[in-house]
Amino acid sequence: MRKKHFLLSVVIVTAVAFVAAAVVYAACPEIIKGIDASAYKKHKKGTVVFHHKKHEETYAKQYPDLYKNGCGECHHDKDNKPLTNLTCDDKVQKCIDCHKIPGERPKGKKAPKLNKKERLAYHAEALHYNCKDCHKKFNKKYKPKKAPTTCSKCHPKKKKK
């Protein structure tokens, strides 16, 4: 009789765990099109399609050494400390909430010299820094080098109207 109760308990706990995991999993975005794109009046390049699920599940499992901080590889607090214990139910701030200046930092001979903190106030600079640095680390460590690091690989060409 005890074996039956134990087995039934194991089955119920397992079923509840699968249902809970499915609910949590369902809340995570699979694809994010144009991260914070609404912050921009006009787009010079095509908006990025970010495969959240692929990074979260596939890449994190295949390359755990590059995902030591889990979600914290991309998501961080105001002090740039990784947010490592996120779940799909957590509300995370949009990048633009802290990196408030839409677009890239001014460039050219007359552009002011900015330190890293000042550069990261620009939304596109923060995203490029985060994504490209991770992709460069990946490409340095793994062959073939398949993580994109150029504009056109992440920003699709805009379709002419």
C-alpha cells in the first residue's frame, strides 16, 4: 500500500512540475522583434529580430561557459550587476528605461569624447556593446565563427515601399 501511495505521489508531483514549467515557459517571449523599437521615430536600418528562446534554451545549454550568469548575461540592474534568478514571470525593465537616449552616440571629428558610462546612456550603444561583445567572445572561442558581428547580419535590409 505504501508503494502505491509513494508512486502516486511521485506521478502527481512530476505532473504538477511539468504543468508549472509549461506555464512559466509560455510567458517567455520566443522572439523579440525590434528591442525597444518604439523608442525610435525613424529607423535607419532594419529592426533586429532577437531569438530569445534560442539564446535562453539552445545556446545556454550548448555553451554554458558563455552563460555563467544565465539571464544576467543580458539582463542587469542599475549597477550593471547581472540579474541571475529571473523567471519568465518577472517583469524586466526595457533597455530604454535606463539607456534613455535613442540611437547611437555622436561620431566624427567634432563629436565629444565620451567615457564608457556616457556612451552607454545611448540605447543603441548599450545594445551593440552587450550583443556584439558576447558574439565576439563566442567567435574567439568557437569555430566556425557563426555569431554575427556586422550590421547587416543583425539588421535586415529594409524593404523599399
